[in-house]
Amino acid sequence: MRSYGNPAVMSTKGTALTLLVLSGLIAIGNALRCNCTNCESSGYECETDGACMASTSNIAGVEQHVRICIARDKLMPPGQPFYCLSAEGYLNTHCCYSDYCNSVDLKVPKVSRLPAIESALSSWGPVELVAVIAGPIILVCLLLIVGVLVFQHHQRTYNHRQRLDVEDPSCDHLYLAKDKTLQDLIFDLSTSGSGSGLPLFVQRTVARTIVLQEIIGKGRFGEVWRGKWRGGDVAVKIFSSREERSWFREAEIYQTIMLRHENILGFIAADNKDNGTWTQLWLVSDYHEHGSLFDYLNCYSVTIEGMIKLALSAASGLAHLHMEILGTQGKPGIAHRDLKSKNILVKKNGTCAIADLGLAVRHESSTDTIDIAPNQRVGTKRYMAPEVLDETINMKHFDSFKCADIYALGLVYWEIARRGSAGGVHEDYQLPYYDLVPPDPSIEEMRKVVCDQRLRPTVPNWWQSYEALRVMGKIMRECWYSNGAARLTALRIKKTLSQLSVLEDVKM
């Protein structure tokens, strides 16, 4: 730093000038000399009738030093003028009133903007710091996950409700003319090519114009009604709103490509009808006045011919269900998983139609995956196969499900054969294991009888006297093996009964 003049003289003169400035008596002729950083032409000095100023600023991390003269009129009004103000942390300014008094070196003080937070942070340990930092992040992540799950749930529900609202413009040739009957619809259904059911917009049209007539059945899912559509009878299965998954699953299975078969219940339509108070979930199918096989056998005994027709048609329906058809218009293999006499309907011609596919599973051979319904229902305990009861079934192997169906079919055959009238003799209707377990058995009670004691329904000795009953008894025993892999297949049963029908001259 340069030295300017005699220090003793400067001190005396500076004191006098200060007094003159503060009293407002300084005259223009008595100029104050100051250091000046911007006055190259005058040797970095300047004169003023006001004050000397030195300032240091911090701009973008770079310190800048300025020394200048301030005129007297800039110091008015009296008091601390604008030019002499500091800005904490950014600008440090010093005004003085003696010659060269602005030679001082100023520093910009560093100021903590969040002293309270810094003080708190300095007193926390690593655990507290991690909690403060990670806590909000985890909370945000949880909220995002919950939001995604809620969105996906609403999206699935919306898709379930809206799937049947989609119209297929490629199916205009199936437009419902006023003179079309239910029989015309079925014909269109069988010749439309897909084999997967009516177009969705036609299903809605049918469902919205059905007139319900009477309740014909009730179950855990809801009710079954007989309805009228253009003079023809239809069955309407109405699910309760809490059974939406079961309704959607069954409608989905029934609309599997190439599923339609004379021995599988004819699916017509599915619709979700909102009446403003609650949503009704409808599944419309063919109507069969005889009702279920359970109801039919309770009311009627059957002839040998009738027994063979019931047994052969049930095997045909199950064989088609189990069968995988390859090709672009192929069909996946399907296992029923709840086969019993109450889930088989009796048609007017005395043959069977397998119904209630809400628990069915599909096998996609291309990916070797099993499409299992996402619901909590299980099959009927009385008809559960040994491997289902003791939980040894291989859920990853599709043939395991088919073998379980065959076991249940053997029990259904026992129910049919008991009502077979041979030589004027027939037995009262009973459920399988009626003499071994209570009316509503638990899984443990069934497991004890079927798995531990290895008991099966009794096959009377007198059946051996009649070829048809003898063959039925043999088929049953081969359906009931504890080892599922040793049981007959549905196709093998169908072939055996077909040969029997020819032998007995049964007209199907």
C-alpha cells in the first residue's frame, strides 16, 4: 500500500476535517483527499467535499475492492447515507472523513444463513441424520407404491366392467334382426368361425332384453333364474357383486376359442347391469328344464340305456374340456376342478352338459403355464381327489388337475349307476361317501376316509350280473386310484363307453 503524506499532519488535519463535516461547516476550498482505485489519470487519488469510502464486495465468490470519493451532496440527508451501507455477507463498506482514511483493508464477513439448522445438525449423531434424510425419501416411495397399487386395482376393475362394453365392428353380419330367434343365434354362433361365443355387443343386446321369469336355483355365488328372450327360454346366473371375480372368470373361460361343444353348457352372453343401486352380474346360458344331474337322479331312476347316455355324454364333455387343440384357431387344455353332479346339467334328450367353469384352469402349452383363477374358492370337499385332500397335488403340472377331474367323474358315475334300473332293481339316490362322512364334511373328515383309510364308495356285487353295470363298476374303480397317474383319461373312458353303447344298441 502506498504512503500518502506525513502521518502526524494527516491525523491532525483528519480530526479537524471530521469535525467540520459533522458540523456541516466544511467549505469547498478545503478539499478532502482520498485513495481512488479508478483514477489512473490523477495518480489514484481524488478530492471531495464529502467523505472517503472503501468497500469490499463478494460477487460469485470473487472479492472486489473499491476506494472512491463521495461528494457532500451524496451524504445528505444527515445520518448514515446509502453509499455507506453494508450488506451482510455480500458487501462491507467504510466511510471516513480524513485524508486517505480509506486505505483500510476490508473483508466480507462469512455469515451462516441457517444457524439454527446447523446447530441442530451439529448436535445429532449419524443415526439421527440418516433418519432425517432417509425418512422422507422412504415415505415418498411408500406413497408412490400405494398410489400405483390403487391405480392398478381401479384399472383392473374398470377393465373387468368395461370389457363387455366393447363393440366389435367386424361382426356386423351378426346384427340382431328382429326376427332372429335363439336357435338362429346358436346357429350363427357355431358357424361364425371363432367358436368362442357371440360378439360382445350382441351379448349385451341379448342380456338387456331378457325378461326374468322365476328362480330355479341358488348357490354361494348368487341365484339362477329362468328367463325369456324372443319366445325362447334361457338360464340367467346372477352373481352377487362380491363375486365379481368368479363371474368374470367364468365368462372368460366360456369364451375360450373352440370351447363350444354339445356336452358343455352353451354360453350365450355375459353382462354387468347397473340398476342405480347395485350392479348385477349376469351370465346367460342355455336353459335345460331337467336341471342338474343331482336333481334329475333324485327324481328319476334311469334305464341301462339312459345310464349309458348320461355317462358317455359326461365323458365326451370332459374329454373336450381336457383336450388341447393346436393351431391358429386352437384351444387350450382346460381342467374343471369342481366336477360334481350339481355342476352337470341334463338336457331334454337325456344327455349331459358340463357347467359351472368358475374354478377351471387353462394350460398354455406354448409357455407351459397354468392360468389359475385368482379367487379363494376351493372345490367341493366330498369330490376332492386324495392328492387334493392331502395337498400333495403338483400345482405346476397340468395333468395333475385333469387326474383330479377323473376321480370326481368316477364318483358321479357311481351316483348314476346306483339309479340304473336293471331287472327292475335300482337303489335310492345317495351322495358319494354318504355312509362314511356327515352331510357337510370337513376336509379333515374326507382326508381321513379317502387318504388314510383308502375307502371308496361301495360297488354292489349284483352289478356283475349286468354287462353295462359291470363295465361302469370297472371304470369307477380305475378312476379312484390313489395314484392320479394310474387313473383313466377322459378320452379312454369315452371310447370304452362308446363301445358299450354299440353293444347295448344305445341311440345317442
